[in-house]
Amino acid sequence: MACTAQNLFASLNLHCLFRPQTVSRPRTYKRHKINAVVSEPKTRGLQVHPTRTQTDKQHQQAPKLALSDLWHLFDQYGGALQVANIIRENPELSKRIWFDEIISDEFITALVRQTNIEAVEAVVFSGRPRRHTLAAAVLAFSAKKSVRGVASMERLAFKRRMLQGPDSADLWFALVRAYGALERLDSVRKSFKAARDAGAWSPQSTRHTNIYLNAIHMDIHLTFIRARQLMDAGAVVDTTTFNILLKACMRAKDGKRAGMAIKWMKSANVVPDTVTWSSLIKVRSYTDDFKGVLAIRDAMEKEGFEPTAGVWGSLLVACGAAQHHETALMMWREAKAALGGPASVPPNLYNAMLTACNACGQGERTLSLLEEMKSAGVIPGVKSYNLAIKACEGQPGQRLRLEQLAIALKLYEEMRTCGMHPDLITYGTLIELCAEGRQGALARRLRDRMDEDGVKPNVVVMTSLLKALARAGLVEDCLETFGTMVWGPARVRPNRVTFRTLVRELRQAGALGAALRAYEGMRRAQHAPSNVEFQELIAAAAEAALAEGDPELQAQVASLCNISSTLEILDLHGMSTLEARAAVFMHAEHADD
């Protein structure tokens, strides 16, 4: 369909009739088509421009665009860039887009997602975006992990003098958020300092203080220094401020600073909330301080705080991480009673208990809890089923029984029957179970099912598939799959774990030549090998080469041991027992030749 102004305004006038009374701004861009037909203009190439003498009063009376209109334009003309080219020639449409906060933010966000930096710059230069629109562009470039895009929007804002005065606060702190998400701490610091100098930050702006602290929370030392400095400067803080400090403690696993944050919180007369208690529990759990976790439970009772489902979930997961299954069961009973019975327990809390049971190695308890969940009328989600499937794993040191694999496959089919969509975790766990059960053909069928369901594998899933194929004796299929990983997309390319797994499984499957080639490939890819694995591989290959009289395998072992027919003296210094044994075998063989 021709991208003409006449056709464009015809579509807008038509779709304004279907505009809803209220439009909520979606968090992500989605395309929605309206069931309406726009006739093709009879004269192609006809350009109809609205008059430029329209008064502001007439503009205010014009019907506003709805988000559905904008999405329809994207669908109709092939994307945001094509719509941008049209609005350049139509001042009326340009006003209707740029002067509407919701529409302009969605438009610039879609443009950033669909085009490159240069195209966005050109549109911004030619249009009349406001500060909130540039802030939306900054956050969209941050979501794309584009530092250059964020810096480009910052330069444009400087050129248009949008970073001056208190009204520039939202744009400044969009830059702070963006650089924080990109982990550019120096840029975060400079942006915050510039915002203070421009008068965009004041001690009363608690939200902006929290944005700044959250942007630097990955550096716990800097976060606590800046928080103390801002509070000393009179910054007004709230519960969110201290929750950010605790988040930094969780990331750094620093229990000492967590205690400091709680002291500051009490001195500021700030009341902790659910997030505060949950974060504090996680900090104690991450630092292996289970006594501290129990002390927090007692502190909540003293403070008169009734734990919410989220806090109960954090307590249960902490019990599981500490291998305290009995304590987890006791807290589970307390949580059910406090929330009004099993039917009132939310799915996330069931998932927390499922996680605790798995962490404690109580697989049977996990499966019975899933049945209890369904009996109480609580519908399990994909995560619940994933945890139940994971519970079918064998105990450490024990081989997986086929009955356990059958239970996992039954749960998988139950998911599909209930209309759920298995995700990457589902398939990854199932293929790993197939590897433990030496069911390579089944693992391959599950991999095909992933393609049918549109689930893209990653290197972890593909490594499990290699293991399953090798253990089932399907060495050729294993090597073929490995070849697709080498030449495949980045998400499936072999890493160090993949190479080490492949070498080990091929050696145990008796494919010593292939294992040696995989080892050499690992060295060429500059992945650090395992000395123990190399010693076992070279020893097994040397003995097999002599026993079978395989000249190709002998040549591979001799090459790895640096042995040739001209070598008269064999230096065994620095070799392990297994390496020395292999070298002696190969040297004797070459001497006989």
C-alpha cells in the first residue's frame, strides 16, 4: 500500500472512531490490528498536506491518537521508520504524535528497537520531541545494551538545551538509570553530579536519590559511601532506599554491611516492609548464616510484623539452602496456618517449598507436595512442574532409575495436556535426565520437540544432549551434534564445560580417537583443560593403541607426548605416572619401528 499522506489521514480519521475511552500505557511494544479497511487512493503519489495556518485552539480540538492507531500505522506502513518519514512531511500529524506523551514515548521506543542510532538521530533532529520522549529513547537504547545510543541521546539533549533547570530531572535520571543498567559507574557518577549542578536534584527528591543508588548498587563500597553522604546532606530517604542497600549486600554477600543498613534504617525512623525482611533473610542465607535467618524470624515477631507469602517463601528457600528440611517443614506448617489453609497458599509459596525440598534431596516429598497443591485447588504453573521434574533426578552417586525418568516424562505430558508451554528449563532438565538414564534417542526426540515448540536451546541444553548421545553409544550422532554447535549461533557454541564433557564422555564410550581430537580442539579454542582428564585420556589411548595396533591412534598419542622416531632419550620429568606410562609405551613402539 502506498505511503501517501491522503491514505494516512484516511486511516487515522477512521481509527479515531474506535479509540477507547481510556488507554493504559503498555510496558512493552505490541502490535494490534484494528478490524477496519482503508481504501487505496485512486491517484497514487498524491500528496495532501494539512494547512500550516491551523491555530493552537483548533489543534487542541482535533481528535487525539490512540495507541491502537499508532500500532496500526506500524503494521500498515512496515514499521516506525516509514511512519517517521511520513510525519516529516505532515506538520499536523507531527504535532499529534510529538505533543502526546504516551504516543510519542511509544513511537520513539519502537523506532529505537527497529532501527539504528543514525536513523533515530535523524528523526529527533527533524521532529520536535520533548524531554520525556528523549528519556524514553535513552531507556530504549539501554534495553538494547547500546552505550553509544544512550550517549547519542545525551549529546542531542545538550544541543537542544534540555538538560537545564529542575524540569530536566526526569531526563537526567533516565540517563542515570541507563548508565547504571549498562554498568558504566563513571558515567553514572558524572550524570548525577551534572544533575545536581543543573538543579535537577534536591534533597527532597527521594525518588531520584533511589534511582541514583540503585544505578551504582553493583559496587557496594561506593553505594554505602554515597548513601551516607546524601543522608548527611539532608536527603530524605524511605524504605526503598534501604532496600536498595540490602540489594547491594545480597549481590556482594556482605552480612556486615547489611547490619549497618538496618542500623541506619532504625536511626532514620524508617519502617521495614516485606522487601526489607525478605532481602535481609537472603543476605543471611547467602552468607551461610542460618542462625541469622532464624534470628530474623524472631525479630519479626518482636516487631509485630506478620510475614507475608513472600517472606515465608524466603524463609523456606533459606532452610533448603542450609539443608534444614525439618525446619522447612515446621515453617511450612506455620505458613499454611497463617495464610488460612492449603487452598489460600499462593503458587509462589508452593514453589518456594518445592525448591526447599529439592535442595534437601527430598524428591519424593516434592512430588507429593505437587499433588497436595493440585488437591487444594491451586493450579501449578510451569515453574512448579519444572521443580517437580527436577525432583526426579537420582541421588548423588546413584544411577537414575528408568522409573524416575518415566515420572518426569509423565509430568511433561501433563503440562502439555493442561495447555502449558514447556520452557528452556523444562527441556534442559528432561534432556539431562535422559543423559543420566543413558537414553540418547529419547533426548534427541526431545530436542526435536523444542524446535516444534519454538524453544531455542542454549549451550547448557546442547551439552546435556551430547552427554546423552555419548552415553547411549550414539557416538556419530554425538559428533554430528557437536559440529552443529561449533558452526551454530553464539548461544550454543561450545564452552570449556562442553569440551571437557565431550572428552570425558567419548573416552568412557571407547571412542578414544575422537576424544583426542576433541581435546586438541579444546586446546586450539584456548580453553583450559583438566590435567586429571588429560592423564586418564592419554593413558587409555596409549594402551588401546598398542593393544589394537591402530597406527592412527598411535600417531595421535605420540604427537601429544612429543615423541618421534628420532628421539633417543625420553625425558619423564614433570610427567604424572599415567603420562609417563603412555610416553614409555609410545617410545618403545617407535624404537621397535
